[in-house]
Amino acid sequence: MRSIGILGGTFDPVHHGHLRAAIECREKLKLDEVRLMPVNDPGHRNLTIANSTQRLVMLRMASEISDGLEIEDCDIHRDGVTYTIDSLEELRQKYKKASLCFILGTDSFNRLHIWKRWKELINYAHLIVVRRPGHPLDPEKDQIRELLNQQQTSDASKLKKQTSGCVYLTEVPMIDISATRLRKIFENKNDPTGLLPQTVIEYIKQHDLYKKE
């Protein structure tokens, strides 16, 4: 069975923290690929700064650093506020017989109850919960703990034997960098070398992204 990881985000901008998480999950879970899925207008986050076209261009540049990284643009081309459940429904129609593994951090999983139709997510994909520094696994709602107790597996092979339905906890080496910090670095004209691909740095400078107004 084909296995596809899905890593969503604003990617504003994409950086080596995103890319390392995607690559490590692909290698550790033996996924065929990880698709980086930029969101258009996330319903539970602040609006983005770079526009959708710019973020998509930067992602395409960044994905070239490693085999097995692809771009999934179904969300970014959707009008208005977008939600993960809508994207997973669309991806399930697109990849009917594949194992879909939606990757999220412990910080997001702990607050999964604020996501639209969160209880249905597992009907369309496995949930791969990556432990993040400073964010221990500590769900805010009993319903999320119940989901974890009922659906958690420590057997990674199950992720390739069924198309959805499991919650799998994993740890991958994390790079301590955030898009917010990166935007501030560019705003202050400091050196971002090593924090994101050089091609992305050059694109940001060429298009004067994240500069002070």
C-alpha cells in the first residue's frame, strides 16, 4: 500500500525546521513520500504575510533539497478560510487506496478540539503526532485523551496496512526555529543563513518579503 505523509502549514516562510521534520518522518516511518501542504487562509491562525503564490514558489524551491518531498496544493487554491478536514476529504478522494499520514506537533494535538470536525480527521488519515520541545503531550480535553487511548498504536507497520484510523506518537530531531523568528530576522536585515534553503533566502530578498513597512 502506498503511504503518503501530509505536513500542512502556512510556511511563511518554509524553513529547515519544516523540512527536517518532513524528512525525518518519511525516513523513520518508511513513507513513500511526504507532501508539504500550504494552507490558504487557516481558520485557527492569523493571516499570512506572503501571498499564496509566493509561499508556493518558496515551497517548490525548498522541496528540491530531498527526494521524497512533494507539494500538495489542494488547500492553497481553495477560496476563503480553509480547514484540515476539508483537505483530508479531498485527499482521500484523490488517493483512495493509499495510507494517509497527517503530521502534526504535540502543541496542535493537545488543542485538537478547536479544529473543525476534529473527531472525523481519523476517518480520513492516521494522525502522526510529533513531540515538540516545550510542548509535552497533554491534551486539554478528555475527548482527545479518549481518542489517544482508543486509537494509539506503537506499531509503525500498521500505518501501511490500513488507510487511516491510527494515532502514532514519534520523536524526530527538531531544529529550534520558527517562521515568526525568521520574519523578524529578515525585517531587521540580519543573516538567516543556515535556517532555510539558500534559494528561498534569495527569493525573499529579491521580492522584498518580510521587510519593515
